[in-house]
Amino acid sequence: MSIAYGPNFVLITARECCELKAEDIAEKLEIPLSDYEDIESGAKQITSDLAQKLGQIFNITPELFMYRMAETINYNTGQGSHSGPIYTYNNHSIWGIDKTQIEKIIKGNSPGKQ
């Protein structure tokens, strides 16, 4: 499994956790492999419709596929403000969620785990 920190980190981690190939997901989404590879590489963004489909494929909330797409607005500006965005703190990940957490979500939601 590769580690891919970026906007599509959840997608790549979910696919690898389920031991699926890019071809498998492209087929389930009914899109060309090249389009899926563009999504995974970040050349194409994950839309809300696509996030819904991915959520159904992996049986997880679609919001997980889009959380890195959210815009950060910094209202903490001005003298003495230290003027930086406020992010979720997590020792294990630069994105606020790590690979292990995603794997637990995927495995916990797999069929037969009710």
C-alpha cells in the first residue's frame, strides 16, 4: 500500500484497503480508467455526485472523500493575530485523519460487520 497525502488520500486508502485495483473502481463508477486515474491523481476533482457513488461503493459517508476540498477561511487577521489558519491537530497525520483511521472505518462498515 502506498501513502498518498493529498486531496484524494481517502479514495486511494479506501481502494487499497479493499484490495481493489483502479480498474475495479472505474468499472463500478462506469467511467473510463483514464478518468478514474485523473481523479485519483488529483487532475480531476471529486464532485459531490462522485463522492455519493464512492460512498456507496465503500459503504462510508461521502463527506470523507471531500473533506480536503473544503475551503479554509481565515478571520484571524490583524496585529497580534498570528494570522494563520486553524487546522485540526493530529499527531499522526498532516491532514487531520490518517490511513489507520480510514482503514478502521472501511473495515468496520464492510458487510457482515453489523
